[in-house]
Amino acid sequence: MELRDARWRKSSRSGGSGGNCVEVAGNLTGVVAVRDSKDPSGPALLVTPTAWSAFTSTLKADR
């Protein structure tokens, strides 16, 4: 899968001073892409929208 059409956005939990930041592209059909903002040309993790939703729901529940 090519990610050239991905519209990346930084996590709302990422700080503005760099450091550990995650970017997510949720505009792709059938997949959510996740990458390290410090390495935008590096690898991206691809997960199903269902898996991404379950992951983020778990994070929110553990606050």
C-alpha cells in the first residue's frame, strides 16, 4: 500500500516541543496508518480501523 495520499495529523496528546510524537493518517480506505513524527520517511504501522478504534478506546478507558 502506498501512503502518498495519507493526511498525517499529530496526536492531540503529543507535546509541542518535539520528543515522542505519534502521527496518524485515518483518511485511507480500510486502514489507519501510524508513524513516528521524528522519522516521517520511516516505516508506518498499518492497522484496521476496528483495531485502531479498540486501541484508542482502551487508552481512553485507562485514563
